[in-house]
Amino acid sequence: EAQVTQNPRYLITVTGKKLTVTCSQNMNHEYMSWYRQDPGLGLRQIYYSMNVEVTDKGDVPEGYKVSRKEKRNFPLILESPSPNQTSLYFCASSLAPSSYEQYFGPGTRLTVT
Amino acid sequence: TQLLEQSPQFLSIQEGENLTVYCNSSSVFSSLQWYRQEPGEGPVLLVTVVTGGEVKKLKRLTFQFGDARKDSSLHITAAQPGDTGLYLCAADREDQGGKLIFGQGTELSVKP
């Protein structure tokens, strides 16, 4: 089954404790991205990757890091989480950016206290 | 500044009613997509429109892309409780190398 998986689905952590949210896709997609979803703001892109070892900032990259060492994996790293990073996070993949269908993971709900 | 404005943000209607959701911008887009998101899940693509003036139908859903490719609408005929969810429009900016941006969403509730 074609899918994007994220782990963990839920995470409660404290300010400053480094964390990683994993994302993996099995569709051989070139393009992957991370979004955060906040009430009234829709989905905002954090980082995206056009291919292995190629990543770029989205609209809200501050406080986040990513890496793309393998085509299928695109982890999101929060080196020092802060309460304003409490949000619902989605990983997505597609054949290419723009008009191609984005396949989304199930989401990771992060709470930083 | 929200580059894609969706309206209304919330909509609560009775089963059988019709509704329209709007997605507007001052920017020109290469294409526009509509997604539907249910609680606890990621968004799922409904349709992509790419040509100005294009109309696409998906059962009781009708999607239209504005002639100038700056706006779009989603019309649902005879809404059903199963249509309940968050509807998101997304568009790629011609001046941003194809990066996708999302509207803030329309939360639709259809009561039986």
C-alpha cells in the first residue's frame, strides 16, 4: 500500500529537549516536505526537499532542521523545542512540487511545555 | 499575510443544503488544488485545476478555477453528513518555483 508514515503520532516534551519526528514514504517520490498546521492558519511549509541531499527552507523554517540522506526518509529535527512549536505536523511526498498530488502522512501532534 | 484567503472559515448546514467555498488571492497561480481533511488524518487530494475557467465535477462537488487563475470555488450540491471535514485550497506560486501554499481552510459541518 502506497503510504507516508510518521512517528511518533503524539509527543509531549519539555522546552529544550531535542526531538526527531521521522517520515518515510514507499512511493519512490522525489519531493518531500514538512508542514505545520495551526488553527486559522492552514498548513505552512517548514522545509522541503527536491531530492536526496537537496533541502530548502519553506515559509516557517526557524527552529527546525531536516535531512535527506535517503530518498524514502525525511526526518524533522527540533534541536531545542519551544512552546511556540506546539502544533500538528504533517509530512508529505509527491512526484514533484506544485501541481502534483501531495500524499500526506497521518500527522504528529506535538506539545512542548 | 495570508496569500490564499478562504471563506467562509466555518460553515454549519443541514443535510440536503447547497454550499460554496471560496479561495481567493491577488496572485496568479499555475494550478490550484483542493484537499479534504478528516480529524486525525492528513489532507487528501480532491482535484487539481490548471486552466483558467476550468470546471471539474466530482459527484456532487463542482470545482472552478477563475479565468485569471487567481481564485477558485468549491460547490457542494445536496450536502451529506459524510461531507463534513476541513476543506483546504492549495496553489503553487508562479514566482516561487512551484512552492505550494495553503489557504487557512473551511471547516464544514453537515448535520443530519
